[in-house]
Amino acid sequence: MKSIKLEINGVQHEVEVAPWRTLLEVIREELQMTGTKEGCGLGECGACSVLMDGKTVNSCLVLAAEANGKRITTIEGLAQAERLHPIQQSFIDNGGFQCGFCTPGMIMSTKVMLDDNPNPTDDEIKKGISGNLCRCTGYAKIFDSIRAAKVAMAASSDGRGGA
């Protein structure tokens, strides 16, 4: 067992982990943040996407020990108090989900994409979410949600779609 320190959604955590435990397992099982999903367990579907030091990672592929000292953001960390992040709200408003299983990872990848490129083209959106698979929607409503989110985020000075 190894003691590691993580900052997850702005809160410091110290946990004891076995060397083979993944970041996904620690987030879901140790810290009880179940918004991050395990889809394939192989890094192919993106359902487990989280931000590590501002970059998208498949948490099923990252050993927890590798995340020691890192800043992690999960889907739970995007909302502020009772206010959803504009991307989260846009997915609700535009029906960017069906079963919802891929949605947390899709939103996290969208966040990084829009932070890096606030006005992506449809081709850039396609590339930005290319590591995330949806087996239900056919992607049309996901694209609608991302397009609406980029407009909402651009409408505010804080990048969150509101004052």
C-alpha cells in the first residue's frame, strides 16, 4: 500500500492505494464520486474521462499512484454550488444524452476542447470528442449541445455562460 495525495474538485484527499489500483477505482470506490463511469476498462470509450492537471485522461488507464500530487477534476467538480456548468446545462437543454452513461466523459472532453478552442468548427468538435463513444444518440444532439455550450460560454467573461 502507498499513501497518495490528490486534489479532487478542489478538495485535498489522502488515500492508501495498492500499486495496481486505478484512478477510476479510487474516485468511485474510495471517494464515492460515482459520476465518472467505467465503460470498457481499456481506455477505448472515454466514459471514465476526467481532467488531470487540466488535460483529459482515461482514469481507467491511470494508476492511482501516478496521480499523486495531481489536480483532478471530475464531472462533479464542474458545477459551482447549485449552478451547473454551461456545458452540463447545455447537454440537458439540448438532449445531448440518451442513457447518459457516456455523458460525464463527453462533457469533460468538451470542457478541455472549449477551453483550448472556444469556437471550434464541426470538424474540430468531432476531433475533440473522438476519444468518447456514445452507443445511443448518434451524436447529433451531442453536437447540438456542444455548439450551444460554446455560445453560452462565449457570452460571459468568466467562460461559464453567465455573470
